[in-house]
Amino acid sequence: MLDLTPPKPIWSHGLVTFAVGSAMHLFIQQLLSNLGPMKWVDGEPSIGKYNTFHFNGNFEIPFKDEKLGVAGHCDALTRPLKEVTQVIGNEEIKTLVPDESGDRYIIDIKTITAREKVVGDIDYKTGGIRNGVWKKSSFEWLYKPKKEHVAQASLYAYLSATSDWHTDRLQGPLPKIPKIMIVYLAKDLNPDYYSRLTYGTSGSKGILNSPYKVFTQSVSKKTVDRCLEEISEVNDYVSRGELAPRDFHHTPTNREFACIYCDYNRECYRDEGYFSSVEEEDNDPYLKVLDQRLESL
């Protein structure tokens, strides 16, 4: 049966959110770049309009494996450096040079909200919240990298050392699997955020003393094997023309945002009838309040 449902309009709020995220990615990449203070990542500079200097954004390293049927890109791949002292004239100068024995890192940058949330009962007459309590932000809860982010970066790291992998950015596959680094950047940190915390902020390296949280680790073979197994399973379903099992389980009362923004949500939840009409909007309490206010105008 042909689905004649008109496509959803462009979500302007989402477009702005994605634009902010892209800008923050570029900001971090520039700090890490060969012309930034870290000098840790190769980026491609260019001269733009009116002779302004900027980056093309070519920090990303593409990954594509035809056999596995996967493609993506990491946000950066570090180059190992070491500090050496060189004598120029009669003066000793410290400089950074490539370190062939050093570790490389696949970097994945994630922007994350630092807004606290109020959880409670919606008063549909006033739009206010009754019995509301503050809930910690995703950034404040973050004491280790999220599993899905570790899996993504680990798969990239694994692919970078396989014989089939190639990119014009490097001579060939890496001689060994690099480590991974997940960088979380709080995109909306409140200025009084730290003054309200009573833990985790002691010392100059307190985990909550900066809008960044950085986690590094070696690649786990178990994680990579699990990714490869899941890819193989999905490919089997695709080859049979069937939908793969769900990673998430959405209901109108327990909304799963990964499902809401998925391009295939209607097909996936066809039996339940979700996403086939305005069902989602009808179950959004905030939109109900907005509709009631508009009707009263």
C-alpha cells in the first residue's frame, strides 16, 4: 500500500541545534589542529572570502567498508607528538616533533545538554508544573562515556587497522588499532552551574570544573566483536527484505526520541499504529496546552 502521508515540515529548532553542534565540533577541532594550541590533529586550512583564514573542516577521517556495508567518519585522528629541545644558535628551544612510538587516538566529539529539567505533573489549564522536582542534567550525570559512543569509536578504530581500509588522508591502514577518545562538550552550561555543586569540583582537575569531559580508553575486542555481530545480523535481515529487530521500544507514554526522529518509524511501528497520523502530537502535553491557549485567543 502506497503511503501518501505528506512529509513532516523542516524542524527549524532542530536545524539550529545541529548548526550549533557543528560549530562546536569545529571549535574543538581547531583547538586540536596543527595550527591550534594542541597541534595534535591534522586539519586543512584555506583562505576564504576577503582573505580570511579558516578551516575547511577536513579533520574528519572517512570510514567505509563495502563488505560490512558500513560507512561513517570520526571527528579526528591524532598524530603522536613528543617534546624535544633543539639548540638554535646559542638558544635552547623546545618544540614538538612526530613520535613514531606514541599512541594515536580516534576522537569522537559529542555535544550534550547541561540544562537541568523539572519533572512533575502538567497543569493543562495553566501550562504550569505541579509537584515539580529538579532533575540533574545529562552532563552532570556523565562519569563515563556512553556505551553507544564507545561502540561507534571502537568500530572506527578497528576499521582503521584493517587491510581493506583506505583514505586519501593517510598512506594506508594504521599498523595497530588506535585508542579512542570521547570528548563531551556542554553546549548550554549555566554560569552558576559550579557554584551549586558540592562534589566533584575539588582541585584544578575536578571532573565538573570545566564544560568538557574527556574519556580515553583502549579498544575492547569484546565491544568490536559485538558490533560486527550486530552488523552481520542487520545485513541478514536486509538481504531478506525484512526489518531488523528494534534497538528501542517506543510508546506514547514512554517516548523514545531515537524512534521519533527515525525515517522508518512508520514502517517499524505499523502494527501498533504509531507515527501513522498525528498520534504523537495528540499525546504531547505541551502541545495540548499550546492548543488550548490558541483556542482562547
